[in-house]
Amino acid sequence: MTCFDFPAAIVAHAVERPDHIAIICGDRQIGYAAFATRANAVAATLAKLGTAVGDTVAIIAASSVDYAVMWAGILRLRAIVVPLAPSSTPDQIAAMVADSGARLVFVDAAGRADFAGVLADRDLVDLDDLDAWIDPGASVPPMPPLDENAAFNIIYSSGTTGTPKGIIQSAAMRSLHIIGGKVLGYDGDTVSLLSTPLYSNTTLVAFLPTLAWGGTVILQPKFNSTAWLKLAESHTATYTMLVPVQYRRVLADPAFDDHQLAFKMKFCTSAPFPADLKAEVLRRMPGGLVEFFGMTEGGVSFVFPAHLHPDKLHTVGRPSDGHAVRIIDEDGQDVPPGTPGEIVGQSPATMNGYKNRPDLTEKAFWTAPDGSKWLRTGDIGRIDSEGFLTLMDRAKDMIISGGFNIYPSDIEAVILTRPGVVEAAVVGVASDRWGETPVAFVVAPGGDAAALRDSVNASVGKTQRLADLVLVDELPRSHIGKVLKRELRDSYSGLMHG
């Protein structure tokens, strides 16, 4: 397969469709000719300042037109984009920038205010005033040859499970995402509405294919369901990528029925997507619905075209073409079909490794008896006779109580059937008697915690019974909508003795 050259595609679009809009964000928009010209100016200035092939350039900012320009400009030099989450702590930012090796860090006003102190040894550039930094006299160097094995970008893990790790994604890996986008219908008429941030892989698997095939990206820097509906209608958006909690908020918006939507395809990833929510999206929103399940690190990914399989909404689909999957137990043995186990996989779309961490890279893989390497997902699931995967839990979230394995998702499914319950998350907390015992955190306005707990306990197995149920106003989430179960565990102060 020929590796898709993203920066070369931007140059081509500038020639072939110079006035076609590439990016819209707020009251600013930019056509492909102006987009490519600005990206070239960024590349020229970077080169004049010494940035070369393989160097890293970091960005800490909210989504904007110039954030998108930075992607194209950095890649134009075959340098490496390092997008970092502004929601990180100063210590995390300092550690990630140091780990990446980036000398230049582009920040918006909020990023400078929050992180200038810990980045005093780096050159900070204000993304909000990019014109002041661009050197109009700098010349654009020739585009170096494309090395498909070279790093394209480094995505740092959210840090919700410890110190963030730099996931190196190659040009070949991104090429597979872009070419896969063509199969999903991306073309020059695509209008993608994206409300997740440009430092998230969730966003990039839609952002990059849209631009690669000459479409238009609408960026919403901060998600708001009412504003999202207005954007979708006013720009006749045809594609979108949302995480499950965003779909839920869009559908619950009082203004939903007042807007005419024109989606051809909608995508979802990054967090569990309940079957009932999928059904509601299919019923109330136009166009197809495709769920992706996979890791930023790559390995096996699953694709679920929900509109084609309404009887399989409880699953996350089947492996992508060219991907292989195995389900193994704690001893590394393949489990029988239909039996839960850890999901491990292989695919051409697999990371180069973790930046500066060969030890963690090695631990990320499972070696099969035949010597083959399989990327571990850390997720528990089972595959049915038709090859569809039912995702159960993160392995680290599985509760071992009295020697029994308890899957929080099983209990959460029961809780969600109770009237008035909006969301639920179950975690294991320490117990002197059982080792761990399940506790639920539930969003149920006006609910009675004790009555709800008793109702749930009457419907689950003896080992699954909740030791406690805590009503909360909302569940803590990451920037891409994942429930932060570690925060829930840490917030629970009662040590169970039952």
C-alpha cells in the first residue's frame, strides 16, 4: 500500500480548490489556498529557527483555525506534532514536554497563563498572535521525502491511569486512518463537525481524513449541545464525531426538534456507548452511525455500523479488515468462544512504541506461544459466534471480591434500568472481609439512594450486591468523555468492613 502523504494533499487542494473552505471555527474561516499559504509560512519560520525532519513541536491550546494550521505546517517539514491537553496539571505538562524533546511550545492565552512557570526553559509562542511570530522573509524549504515509518505525531495518554505515556504514531498508521476514511465516505463535499479537542485521537481520526480528502472541518472549541445543533444546521454538516455523553446531551437538548440535520454519517468512540443510546441516535438523527472501539496505541480495532446491525447494538462490532483478535485468560491461554477474557490484537495500524519507554512498550505486548506479538488492550470482552465483540470492562476495573470476578458493567446495566437513573458507574473499594466490594455512583435527580441500592441488590447475584450507592450530580469525566473511575474510588472515604 502506498502511504498517503497528508501535507502533500493540502498543497494539492490549494491548487485544485483554492477557495473551498478548509476550516471554520467561530467567526473565522479559511480556504485551502490561504490555509496552505499560512501552513507554509509556519513551516518556513520553523525551518529558519532550526526545526528539522524528526524534531518535535508541542501545542497546548484550545481548538482554533491556527491550531489546524500548525498541524499542516509542522508536518510540512516532516517534523512531529505533539498536541498536549490543557487540562493536564503543570507537573504533567512539564514532564510531557521534556519527554517529547520539544524546544518550541505553541500556547494560547490560557496555556501561557497556566504553564509558563513550568516551561521557563522552553520557547513559548503565542498561537493567538501567530502573525507576530511568522517571519515573512523566511523561505519554504522543499518538502522532504516521506518516510512511512517515521513518527507523524505523539499522543500522550490522559494520565488517568498514571504518568502520561507518549504514543508514537507513524505516517503509515495515520495513512491507514486516512485511507479508511475514504472507505467510510469522506470526500471533497464532506463537512465534519468536530467538538472534541485537537489533542485527542478521537478528533484526529475524523479531522485528518476530512482535510486529506479536501472537505471542510468545523471546529467547536467547547462543546455545547444547543450551539452544536445550530452549527450542524447552519453549515449543513454531513459528518460528525461525538463521544457518547455528547450524543446524550444533544438528544436531550430542548431545541433538538427545532433543527434540521443533514448528517450522512455519524461516528462515536472513546467511551462505552449504551445500546439504548445507540437506538435513540438511530431513531432520531439522520444518516448512518458507526462506532469504533480501539486504542490510540493501535492493535486491533473494531468497527460497528449500527444502522446495518440493529440486533447487535450491545456490541462494538467486528475487527476492521486486516486486523486480528484473540481473547486470552490471565494465564495467556486462548479462551473458548463466548467466554470473557482480555482482548489482544494485531494490525498494520499499531504504534511505533512509547516515547523513551522501551520497558513499557515491551509490556504493552503479549507474546503468543508461536512467538507472535499481540498488543494488549487491557479490556475484557467476549466474541459471539458471528464475530461481534461485547465489551465488558477495563481489566483494571474488574472487581475481585471473595475470589469472584465481578464486572462493573453487569451491575451498571441493572442500575440503568431503574426509573430516574441517568448514569451509573460501579467501582471496587477495599473491604477487610472480601478484599474488594462494589460501590455505585449514580446520577438520579431526586432519587433515594438506599431504596435504589436495595432494588438493585434484589436483582443481581449475591457476589454482585452493592455495599453502598452514592448519589452524585455528575460523574467525573476526561476531556473525551471517559468516566474517571479512579477519581470515584479516591473520593470514596468509607472503608468497607462488610
